[in-house]
Amino acid sequence: MAPTSASPAPPPLQEGALRIVALGGIGEVGRNMTVFEYNGRLLLVDCGVLFPEDDAPGVDLILPDFGPIENRLDEIDAVVLTHGHEDHIGALPFLLRLRSDIPVVGSKFTLALLSAKCQEHRLSPQLVEVAEGQRSEHGAFDLEFFAVNHSIPDALAVAIRTPAGTVLHTGDIKLDQLPLDGRLTDLAGFARMGAEGVDLFLADSTNAEVPGYVTPEREIGPVLDSVIGRATQRVIVACFASHVHRVQQVLDVAEAYGRKVCLVGRSMVRNMGIAAEQGILRVPEGLLVNLEEALGMPAESVVFVSTGSQGEPLSALSRMARGEHKQIKIQQGDTVILASSMIPGNETAVFGVVNGLVRLGAEVVHQGSAKVHVSGHASAGELLYLYNAVRPSNVMPLHGEWRHLKANADLATLTGVPSDRVVIAEDGVVVDLIDGIASIAGRVEVGHVYVDGLSVGDVGESTLSDRLVLGEGGFISITVAVDATTGRAVSPPTVSGRGFSDDPKALDEVSPLVEMELSRTESEGITDTHRIAQAVRRTVGKWVADTYRRKPMIVPNVLPVDS
Amino acid sequence: MAPTSASPAPPPLQEGALRIVALGGIGEVGRNMTVFEYNGRLLLVDCGVLFPEDDAPGVDLILPDFGPIENRLDEIDAVVLTHGHEDHIGALPFLLRLRSDIPVVGSKFTLALLSAKCQEHRLSPQLVEVAEGQRSEHGAFDLEFFAVNHSIPDALAVAIRTPAGTVLHTGDIKLDQLPLDGRLTDLAGFARMGAEGVDLFLADSTNAEVPGYVTPEREIGPVLDSVIGRATQRVIVACFASHVHRVQQVLDVAEAYGRKVCLVGRSMVRNMGIAAEQGILRVPEGLLVNLEEALGMPAESVVFVSTGSQGEPLSALSRMARGEHKQIKIQQGDTVILASSMIPGNETAVFGVVNGLVRLGAEVVHQGSAKVHVSGHASAGELLYLYNAVRPSNVMPLHGEWRHLKANADLATLTGVPSDRVVIAEDGVVVDLIDGIASIAGRVEVGHVYVDGLSVGDVGESTLSDRLVLGEGGFISITVAVDATTGRAVSPPTVSGRGFSDDPKALDEVSPLVEMELSRTESEGITDTHRIAQAVRRTVGKWVADTYRRKPMIVPNVLPVDS
């Protein structure tokens, strides 16, 4: 069932077969991107970013590895975007830089978010707008779209019909049976596809470990109502900038209590503007006020809706929690609602914000203390509905770490999919669908592509491993000038440490040690600066390990000077 | 209710009054230590460590700040240890290094764990063993001890009677009404103290935000029974090395299924040895086997009990998850149970271990998927029992971040404690109990004392802030030798980056830039190496910000050479 890391390079794709490779999103949560290949042509589904964790310090974004397709860009018939979240569209501008005229297929709201993003990158993509119920042909790939309920409006699942068989790809999905916008996940459509025959089903694994069913989004409304209803001072609601239905519920409650609403944060203002324009967000006349107006109003008359629910240090909410926000100062009695999940890894940052707000006198309501968030991803119970509707011949779990993929695989087999037809394929694992049977054909190399500041790809594993060492122990640099001919030190060594110690005398013993070592190298006739540097590194490294039991980076600079 | 950071230094302690200052443990979870002062004498309760998070990279431990008492060591009458967890005893060896003959008061099991720790530090503390129901006088402090239920055996609460009033300190506490060892938290004793009059009640805040009651520990037994009962291969249970009752339940279930048990990890073996010796852990004859014996047995005949439940990278469990453990190789069908909480901040590491284990074919059972852990700290419902039993005049929430302290304070006021008698005092905030009223008298400075390798205190905020910069962006060093008299560069600059880029050409533009800048400084007659270094730093910093939009540390080394 599981690929081994020793899987070989895949054979050439057999004629009449379909090949599937994820360049991101399997074995991790984020940078979703799946490549389908038939008869020498490629179809991409999603092209998202991953937000880095502790193991990639200083990195802004992680992209899927385009390596396996970068020499085949002209063979791409289209890229389909299932919805507008960053982990599904965020990397597309980087792909469009390589070939700008790839047709981009998606729903109206998804494409509007993508366009806004592309404008920042000065790109004008070729957009193909589709909607649920529609079909769209791109080369060998005959696509059909299905409405899907998720934590962003206008999400789609996509069926991909090819001569090699039919694939159904859920994108991110849940099955809220009372969605706020009435737009249900099209289970009937999935069943129809099932009746037609789905050879391979790719399904969202994010919540496969969670038993039962996701609470309907609309149950958050009464909780917001009760919290905002009893608030006597300002209310600040933090949530994701793309969660239109969550914001809708806040607007509705604010209106009911005669409060105005002020949207805070560039992405929040932009996305809600798009949603309002498309009629997805209903904004009552005169409800919205700008920040200046809001600050001039009595505390009990306004609700701020802000980003920053993940504790991002530069966000408006984090600055409020530190008392550093220029305009919005938290007062005793203010209410702050974190109407969002806590993405694993962000707990410390989020609770840091909560502590700061509580310390300043705010009452903070969060997922742990009230039902102010529900997930956007199907729990195990909902996934069973999907498997039973689709009755797929083969299954490939998508979107998730290993524990999620395995849990999803187990659900598939529970509904009757033979376990040898459930393929857990990490990023880069090549799955071929041949004669109705999906199996692992090999593996292509996919790495992590890091975006750090303006450049893509120049920060790699070696740089990150240096950052980890430096971040843990700092460095000690030793600079010496030596006579290029004799190798004799021409000045005493300069020793300095950064990130090593606050004690100015901590490194006092290093200089004499290095001088001794330099006498030794000189006496042995060593003039090669690399060898001298190596000797210095060894001497200082041993000293610091013995003296401090620490491992700073040792950085010798040996400068040859002409005598 | 809350102290401001502008609180002034406290006035001298009024005669007949009691002063309370936490040197750690309030406003954070860990390094618990509270100082009581009466008539020039001091009593300490607990002396624990805090395990560092992302904001203290490379640090091994964080100690309470002994600063406010380090000139008053001779005035300490005793240190009371409420129980044997690291966050209550871990810093004591560092205090005993300053004065080795401070009487250390605690229960039998607590003192045994402390002794083991002190042996590693080559210290022989003066131990005073006490038990619930006993009293013990230390100078002006008349102590009485109460049985307390927690996630480690033999925990105590302590009442401190002084002429200024009576304090009751819970330590870590919960109120399991069906404890495995039958040793209930002595609520009746607390009520008796309440009847006598408790002037100040210091209560554990850790779970004050959590509504309801902690599930009894014994409900984990049947879950372990069901998981281990259906396991057909090896079983590995990971839990804290001090959680004797959890291990007892594993031993019982293992015995029931005819499996032998192998304890893995130095602290696990040591602590369970102590517990068995003291009759706290019941080990059936012949149940335990050593690692070598365990490896020779059929997979279905053994349970491993291991540390590493927090994803510690060097732990046995982490090494198994990476396939790097020398002896224990995870096989398809093995079962791993994480019978512990996930300490906030450790989620990514723990799930990393889970993913690794699942990938190797193990079934992993954790807190998220089954009831294999219950907390050691009272939930809100239990805290209400405590407040109602004790009916304190004043309350000071202990052990927790701001959100926990505030939730605990709210519970106290709900039971009728006037809100102006509930004092939220962070570390360093000085609370005086005068004529039965507790209030904030000022603040003493307490910082974080970091242990990194062998030395204590030399790593401070400046070093940590350098580590954070280096960890995010690495550094660029520029080394030049200049003529000491003229300031002229005598060799081309040597430029190197670490943690900056994998691209060997990334810094090619720096050298010519620096040469230009050095010509400028030379032409302006600048010979001071600090000023030259500053000019180089400015030039390279601007270049890297413009070119890469990154902020590595810029490290110029300007070496004066005599011409």
C-alpha cells in the first residue's frame, strides 16, 4: 500500500494509460498540486503554497517542485483551480512566470481571487471561468465540475474523463447539510459519476482522523449572537480573510445589535469587496465604516473584523495584543473573538496573542471556550458518504500528512474498496492507471522550493541547515591575517561571537589558543589558508565543546597578506 | 486587579505582614517558585524549570530568577517541594549550588526523585521527609501538609501558618474521586483549614479555562485493555517517566494478556525503580524484561514502555519513528500508544513522530483518537469545589499563562470571593498580606535565567535576539585588512555567507561594492576600523535589502595591518 523511498524512476508511460503525480500536498498540509498525464499531454489540478514551519526558518513560502514538468510546460493543456485558498492557488504566479499563457480554469470567485494575486505579480493569466454542472474540454481531458461546500465560497470538485478512465478529484470538501448559501456539495452528482464508473477517486484527507461530522457553519451564528449581544464595549472578530460566510454571520449579528462593522487588514477588505461585488456577501446599506469612522464611534457601536487569527506577529491583532497598534488600543471590557481554527504549529503564537489581550483586560472567546469555529474539511462520517456515493474502483488519498492519508485509506477500505486498490502516494510518487487498476509505477524526485524575500529556489537545504545551527548556537568568528609566503600571523587574531554569550569575557581564552595553533601551523610550514582555517576551526570547536558543551558555528577567516 | 508593568519597587515589608513573590510560574507554565517572607525570614515553595520555546532557541532550560533572594540565602528557613515534576524541582540543584544546606521539605517519593537528580549534580541536600497530615516548623513558618491527587504520586498541598495569617498553597492539583491509589485530594482537610480561616489561597490555574471535570485516571485502563487486547504485534506505550499510575495500568493490562514489559529510557527505568521500591508501583514477579530479552521474544509477547511522548528528537520513540533506533525497528502491524498530553508548542514534533510511525506501518493511538490520557490538573468544576471548601479571604491564582490566571480568578469571584481580593500577580509582582488583606505592593525585577550547556546565565536577551536574527536569515561576513595608518585596503575583501543562500554566486556583487566603499572611506581619511566596519555594514545591508529583500546579519571584520 505504501511506497518505499527506494521506489525506482518510473518507466515511460504506457500507451492508453493515465499517470498521476502529486508535486505537493501529499504527506503534508499545503502546496497542493497534482499532475495528470495522458498521451503526452498534462493537466494540472491546483497550484498552492505551503507555509513553512520550524524546520524552514526564515522562509516565506514553500512551492511545489515544478522540476518534473519544467521541461514540459508546452504540454500543459490547463490548470484547474478547485477553490481560492492560498494552499491551492498561491504558487500559480510562480508557474505562470515560466509560461504565462497556461489556461487557468476555475469558478468566478476563485478566479477573482487569483486575478487580484496575479496583479501583484504583474501577470495577466488566461482565465476560463466555469461553474458547477458545466463541462470544459482541454486537449485529451474532458472536465466536469461539481459544487462543493468548503470554508470559502464557490469551491468545485472536478471529474476528469480520459480514454484511460475517469478520475474524480474532490479538492477541499465537506458536506454541510445546511450550508449558509444553500449550495450543497453535489452528492447526487457524485453518485451519478459513480454509476458511470469512477476509476480513481482522489479525496481530501485533512479530517479523516476525526470521527463523526462537522457541525454546520450556521450554528456559529447563535454563538456570535450571544457573545456580541452581551458585549458592552468594543468587539473584535478575527478570522481568515477568505471566509466569506463567517464574515457574513458577523455582519448579520452586528446589524441585529445596531453595531457598525469595520473591516481591518488589506486582504480582508479586498476579498470582502470581491465577494460583495459578486453577490456572495450581503452587505446591508451603511453597515460598513472605515477605520477612522469606527474610531470616532462609541465602543458599543462597532465590531472590527480583522485578520491575524493565527497569531501572525505583524498582524493587526498581534499588534493590539502587544499594545502596539497605532489606532486600536484594547480597553478593559473589550471582547475579542477568534473565529478560526488553530493551525497546528501556531498554538504558541495564538495563545501568546490571547494572553496579551487578556492581560490588557479583554475577554477573549476562542475555539477552546466556545463554538466559534467549525472546520472546512469533511470528518470521517462525511468521507464515508462520499465513498458510498462514488463507489470508486481505486482510491488515492489527497491533502494531508501520513496519519491523515492512512486514516482516509482505512475509511475507503471500510466501504468496500479493496485495500490493494487504495494507493497512498506521497509527493513525487508516480501512480499509473492501467486497464482500470491504479498502482505505483515509481517515483520522481520532488524537493521543497523555498521563497525567501525576492528570490525563489536559492535557499535550499544547506542554507536551512546552517540557519538551524546558527539559530541554536550562534557563531564564533576568528579572523587572522597571515603572511602569504610564510603562513606567519601578521596580527593578533580577532575573535568575536554573535548569538553565543552575553558575557563579554566568554571568549577571552580563544585568542591565545588560536595563536598557539598558528605557531604550530607555521612551524609545520603550512601556508595554505584553507588548511590553516581548518586547524583553527578544530581547535576552537574542541575548546567550546569542552568548556561550554555547546555547538556554535565556528567561522575562521584567514586572510593572506603579502609581506 | 492586574498589575501594570509600571508598578514601583515595593516598600520595606511592614512589621507583622507577610510578603509573597513568585520568581517563576505566574504568567507562564513552568519554573514554579514562590517566596514567602515574614519578619526577615524566607520560605520557598517549589523550585522548578521551564522548558524553552521558540523565543529562546538553543537554550536547554529556563530557571526562576534567584536575583531577588541571592543576597538573602541565609535567611531561607526551608524550601518545600509540593511534588516531583521537573517544573517544581528541576531548578533546586542550581539553588543548592548557592547554598547547599537549605532544608528541603517534601514527601518520600518527591525527595527520592530529587535525590536522584542531586546525585547527577554531585549534591547531598538536607532532606526533611513529611507526609500528609503532618506538621513541620521552619522558623516563623508553621507548615501542615495535605494529600493531593495529581499525575505523579505523593503530591502535597501545604498550609503555611504565620503570625500574619494563614496561606494555603495547592501545588499542582486535581480532584479525581476514584484515584487508582485511593489517595484522594484531602478536601475535608481543606474545609477544616477553611473553617479555621485561610487568609490567602494560592491555586493551580492550568486547566481553569476547561469546563467540567477531569475524567478519572482509571477510565484509561479499559481503553488500554481494548487497544492492547486486539494488538497482534508489538505494542509500544509512550508516556511521561514520572506517571507511575499510567505505567501501573499498562503493567496490569500487559499482565492480563500474558505480555512481558520492557521499560525503555533512563528516566523511565530509574523512576519506576524508585516507585517499585517504595511500594507505589506494583510489579508482578517476572513481568519486567530487559531490552535484550524483549528483542528476543515474539512480537505479540511484549509491551515496551518508553519516554518520548512529546516528540523530543533524541528520544527513543522519535528515533523509532525515523527508522533510526538501533534495536527497535517498527514493523507493519505494530501498535504505538501515546498515553500523554501534547504540551502546547510540541504539536508539530509529536505529529511528526506520529506520521513517521504510521508511514512505517504502525497503528498509532493518541489523545486525539482515543481516551489514552487525562490531565493532571483540576478543571473549572473541580476548582469550584476547592474555593467552596476553603472559602478564602484572598486568592492568588498560580501556575499558568494570563488566560489561565484570569479564568481561575473569575472562578474565585463566582464562588463569592470579592473581585478586589483576587490578585493576579505575575512573576516578580510583590503581594503583601496586611491585616488580612492581600494587595500588590510593587514589583521586583525578575528575568529569565537560561541554562545552555554547562553554563548558567551567560546567555541572555542579547544573545537570544542575535540567534533569532541568525536563525531567520543567516549572516554575511566581509573581512578586509586595511593599512592601520592610511586606512587603505591591503587585500581584496573576503566575502562569505552562511545560512544565506545555496547559490555560490549569490554574493558576487558584494566584493566590488565593498571595494568602492573602502575607496571612499580611504579618500575621506577614515582610519578608525570601527567606522570603516560601520560603513561596510551599511553598504552591504542596503544592497541585500534591495536585491533580496532579506535581513541577514551583516558581520564586517576590519583588520588593521601595520604597513
